[in-house]
Amino acid sequence: REWEEIRTIYRKTTLNQTIAGLFILLLIWANAGQILSLLPPVYAEGHLVILYIGLGRLIDMATGINGSIIITSRHYRVDLVSNLLLILFTVGSNLLLIPLLGIEGAALATMLSIFLYNLIKLIYVWIAFSMQPYTRAMGWVLLFAGITSAVLSLLPPLPLVPNLIITGLTGLILFILPVGWLELSPEMNRLVNRLLGFHHTI
């Protein structure tokens, strides 16, 4: 019943997971073409598969520990119901989308299933416990991620290694550094400072 502590943890984990997930997805998507070009032509259609699966994992990270909050409370049965709905929606969406889109349909079905599953839990925690994980800091994170994504989309394609270096530096400069400079996530700042051997915040 430590609701204030739970609310704090809920918001911190959601924010930190979203920062990490966005940074990883931005770099993967910016280099997806180069990675796929190294594989046989049959994998070329996997471009959108990477995006859909990546977005699915990001959605999972960006909705925080809602499942843990539910399952460790007296509302734990809701987790069983949401899992059953996840199974039903996953099977149904795969049956519908795979004949239409093939492997992309399977990936899209996975993303939509994860979205619905987490949306149900997010709304339930909001209603049952009067808490949601999003703060103003999340808006700034999404803004910096959007700017970074737009800039990355304008960069000319290069071979894989140079592309990794340039996109990585772009992500650090336009996304990680502003997030650290504004101290949107003190936990991330402490981690970076510890890794770099600094004793002051970014």
C-alpha cells in the first residue's frame, strides 16, 4: 500500500525505459537498410518487420510496470483476463493480416497485440489505482526523439560501419545530450556520469 512510492517507481521506470527504447529503436531503424543489404534478397521485405517489432517492444517499455502493479495487488485476476485477451487478439489478427501482408502482417499483428494488451493494463491501473506513468518529462523525450528521427531520415545512406558511427553520434547529440542537459532522468544522468567517471550531472 505504499502508493506514493509505487507511483514514483512507475513514472521513473516508464521514463527510463522509454529513453532507452527510443534510442535503440532510432539507431536500429536508421541502419536497417544497411543491415538488410548484407543478407540475401529474400530478407529485403523485412524492413517493415523490423519497424513493427521494434515499435511493439517500445510500446511495452513505454507503458512501464503496469502489469507488476496489477499482479501484486488484489486485482491480480485482471492480469489473467488481459493475457487471455492478448492470446485471442494475437490469433485473430494473425489470421487476418498474414494472408494479406505475409511476414509484415505477422509483425503488424504482434505490434497491435502488444499495444492492446498494454493499453488495457494502462487504463485499468489509471482507473483502479488513480495513477498513470506520464509526466512533462516524457513530452520532452518524445520531442527530442522526433527531432532526432527527422534528422536521421535526411542523412544520406552510407556503408554500414560509417552509418552506425554517424547515426550513433547524431542520436547522442540530438537525443541523449538534451535529455541529460535538462536532467529529465536523474537516474540516466547518474548512470552516464558513473560510466564516464564524472561526479557532476550532465
